[in-house]
Amino acid sequence: MWVGGLRRPRYQGLAKASLQRQLTGAAINLVRIDAHTSGTPRTRTRTSNFAALRPGDSAGEAE
């Protein structure tokens, strides 16, 4: 799931910014709950370029 910078409000310190953070957090939690209840599998985390250089490990291999 890509949130795309929704957790950072446009203006810091305003009352609207606090409300935006709370609503965004609630929305992200609802998406996570929906994925959990529907059985959507979690995606693999990104392999860093450094970890992909490790010899003899499957960290850099795509499945």
C-alpha cells in the first residue's frame, strides 16, 4: 500500500493539520483492517541495493 505522503499536512501547526493527521491515520487503519479481514496477502518489503549485492543469498532474487 502506497500512501503517497498523506501523513504530512500541507501546513504545520494549524488545527486543520491536526485533524488531517487524525483522519489520515484512521483511514490507513481502515485500509489495513480491510486487507486483514479479506485475506489480502502482504507484499514483500523492498530489497535495498546493498542487500542485493550479498552473494549466495536470495535477497536480490525476484520471485
